[in-house]
Amino acid sequence: MSGSEPHPVRRRAFVLGTAAAAGSAALAGPLAAPASAAAFGWSDDGSNYVVDTGASLVFKVSKTNGDLTSLVYKGTEYQGYDGKNSHIESGLGTSTVTIAQSGSTILISVTYGTLKHYYAARSGENNVYLWTNKADTSVSATRYIVRVKKGLFLNDEPDSYTYTSSTIEASDVFAKSDGQTRSKHYSKLRVIDYNYIGWSTGSVGLWIVRSNHEKASGGPFYRSLLRHQSADGGGLYEILYYGENQTEAQRFGLQGPYVIALTDGGAPSSSLFPGTLTTSWADSLGISGYVAASGRGRVAGVGISGRDTAYPYAVGLANSAAQYWGSARASDGYFSVAGILPGTYTLTVYKGELAVYSTQVTVSAGGTTTLNTIAIPSSNDPGNASAIWRIGDWNGTPGGFKNADLMTYAHPSDVRAASWTGNVVIGSGTETSAFPCYLWKDVNSGIIVYFRLTAAQAAAAHTLRIGVTTAYANGRPQIVVNDTWTSAVPSPPTQPSTRSLTVGSYRGNNYTFTYSVPASAWLTDTSAYNQLKIYVASGSGTTSFLSAGTSIDAIDLLA
């Protein structure tokens, strides 16, 4: 499509794909001076290195700072909005930028202090391969952003970052005139849920295919900003490290490849997906921190027993240097995670997002660590305990609770949210859907759960459990039973220190609070409803939805 042709019919953008286990990318061939190429090759226009892939894509990289300054597909420029280039973070500043061609591969290398960044092109492909090596904290580099010109793709996604005159939180959460909220933080997706992100008009697709995130942080269920659109244009992100509601320290080292892929409207090729992509063509390009496939190993599990088959299971591996994950087969729990850097890892089995088993595994280069069937002890799964009543499911998420789905792509003040207040009656059949997914000190603290007990149940002490998935400003539950018995204020567990509940994420550190309620607290009249009041305790936070709060996983009274 040339710039003079009418714009193709636009249709809604889409995100597809499920994430596989992290894989490795390999690279090859000594670098040499550029050959006198025909279509495929590179040139120097004085300010930029200009790369023609020999297909339908021509891109430019600044010789000064390593910015991507142009992205032309079939004659149309897609790069740039509001006068900004595509780049690492908000741009690196003056850098050392070099280029070399080896056969059918062109590599541009960018060095800025201890940070090294790379662009690669392959003959005949409409793809740009990128790697980023952040060695330490001396250089700020937590993302790569592809900035796309306005008007080229339809802005109709529910998680679009739409600027308006109404800023409702910080400088990055907005309300539209109809009461719907928007923020770049609202990705909807966990890392394990997607392989790529982007837009399509029906005749042109522009995508970022994510890397395996082995040097990122937060694990398989982490959520971070993926894209945004505004009056000025759009942005697609590959997040190298994201601090909001982060549960892990930042990892350092080479991340990639991640891929900018241009298509004729369809999804990017699955051959580019993490866990599938192989780039042996770059094994010898000299990319800093690069480890070829031969230098990596695999972990395979025969199966997982003791599973609750109503839930999906996943396996994660993590240490201070890297992270990986994969899904367990529904039929028997078999799993295989490949492309792992050598080392010793904590292997964690997740029921949904709830850790129910962990062990240590060691991975060696070129080898496979095979594990016999993992047996999850019944006591490791809180859902196996016999309960008098239960609200929600013990799966590490607030799924099923009121407003839970909406909160991954909207602010709690959004007009689409049901009332955050309202009490719950056990036995009504709506216990979970009526209970709010989040509790805040300044919004709905003191919510009441009504329930009856038999004479035998009322004659005994019981343990009440409240599972949470994260907390803001040290918010934690304190309970009062029948206005006569009050629990102590529990100590706050370790949780992220940043915003969470208002930026689309409930993923923190799962924790279970337990309360030993004496028999004297219960009503002896079996026809009367006992009252459980749940308050949010904390001296931190501010007001409203930024007061101290917490996200609920499950609540139950044990038999």
C-alpha cells in the first residue's frame, strides 16, 4: 500500500496466542562488510542506517542514538507519533551505533554505557528482530516501545489508553465522558496468555511478538502495559522490567529476541513465537550475553498427581538470574519446559495461580532433567479442607468475585463496576458473585457475611481463613464476629509497595490469614444468622481507592 492509496478498511485489533515454555534463540555467521546487495542490504543516509529487507519492509535506525526512526511497509510509513521515535525506554541519548552484514543477516548494534541493544534483519522477511542487554541499574531501560502514527489503526480496544481532560489517578488513569476508564496499565492479559500484541486493519498487521521473558520478572501470571492508543497515535511495548505490583527483584542480562512483525493483516507467523522461534543464523553474531540452544537445557515432568482437574495447572522455574514456565497437560499433568539456562531453580506447581508444590531442580547445558510424577500433598491445596461454607475458589485469583473480570482493564471507579458495597448471605447461591473482589479501608471495609450454624457447629471453635492475592498500603483483613469477638490485627505479609488494585493487577504474593474463633463467639440460636464483619486494617494509604486495600482469593469457615 503506498501513501497515496486510500486507507484500507479498518477492523478491530486483536490479540491471540498462548504462551509456551520459554525457549532460546540462537544466532550465526561472522560479521563482514556489506556486500553490494540488490534489494536486500543496507545504506547510510548520513543520519541513519537504512535497511531494506528485500521483502516489503524498509526501516531506519539513527546513527546517533539507536532510535528506530522509520518503519515503512509497502510504501507506508508506520513509525512515529507526536514527533517521537521508537526506542528503548524514552530514548538512550548519544550512543555508539554500528552495522554489519553477514550473508542474509544484517545486524545493527547500539551501545549506551553498560546497555547494549540490537536490531537484526533477515533477507526476504518483514520482521525486525531485537535484543536488549541491560547489565545493571546504571542505565534506565525497562521497555521497548514501537510508536505508531495516528490514524493507521482503529482505536476501539477496551484497554486503549485514551487521553481525556479527566485525570482520575496520578497522571496515567483517565475517565471518558461516558464514565469508562482508560490507562496504559490495563493490559487484561497475563504473560502466559499471549505471544504477541498489536493491531490489524484487515490488510495490514503490525505486531510485537514477545520474547521468552527469561530475564524479566514477575512470573507467568504477571500483567504489565502492552499497548496504548491516543489522539497522537499508538504504542506497542515489549516490557523488559515493570515495577507496578512487582513481586520480584529486577533481573539483568540479555532479553530477546522480540520481533516487530509486519503482515498482510493476519497474525504473525507462529514460527516467531517464544518457545518456537529458532535463530541459529545469529549464533556467532557476537551479541552480548547471548546463549545458543546448545548451551541450554530442558526440564520434563512425567506427570502431576493430586491435582484438582477442575483447574488448569502450570509449572514455573525461577532463580535470581532467570525465569521460565509451561502448562501442565490436563490429562495427566505432563510438562516440558525447554530453552533453560544452566543452573539450579525453584520449580513451583500452580493450581490456577496458587502455588501448591515446590522443589529444587538443576539444569545443565544440552541435557534434560526428567522428574518422576510429582505428588501434591492434599494438605498443600487449601481447597481440599472440609468447610462449613466457602466463598470463592482457592485458585490464587479473585476470579468469580464481583467486578473481578472488569478490574484487569478498568479502574474501580469505572461506571461499569457494580457497587463495591453490599453484604452476603451464605446459602443464597450468589455468595461469590455478590462479594467484591477487592476491599478498601475507605470504600467497603466492614462488609458483612451472614450465615447460620447447626447446634453442633455452634458448640465448637472454628478456624476462619481469608486468602488474598495482593495488598495495597499494607491492607489486611481484621474480623469481628457477632459484634462480640474481635480478632487481633494481623501482621502484613510481604507485598509489592506500588499501586496494584487500581492499575489492573491483583497479582502479588498469595497469603492466607487464619483466625481461631472461639465457640463463645457463635450464636446458639440455630435459626439466627451469625454475622462476620470484615474490615481492612492499615495506617497507610490515602483515600478512596488509594486507601489501604486487598484482593480476595477465597474465604471459608472450616468444619
